Amino acid sequence: MSEYRKYQCSVCGHIYDEAEGDEETGIAPGTRWEDIPDDWRCPECGAEKSEYSLML
């Protein structure tokens, strides 16, 4: 699979890095964006997953 990607919350700017995961919300390092449950929320502001966009 390709290298890890990063996604940014359009509400608060929080960055989800696939390589790092988000252990505070139970997402293990190396978890791909598409493998995160759809009901996951931004740990900073509570925005829905759909509020994130791929960082280029």
C-alpha cells in the first residue's frame, strides 16, 4: 500500500495522521482513514469524519 496520508479537520484544523493514529480515541497507529468508523469524531472539536479532507 502507498505511504501514509494526513487528513485535516475543516472546523478546527486538527490533523489525523494515519502513521500516528489517534490513541486517545482508540485508533491504533497505522490505521488508514477508510478503516476509521464513520461515527468517529474529531478529538479536538467533535466535528464529524466528513468534515476532514485529505492534505496534499
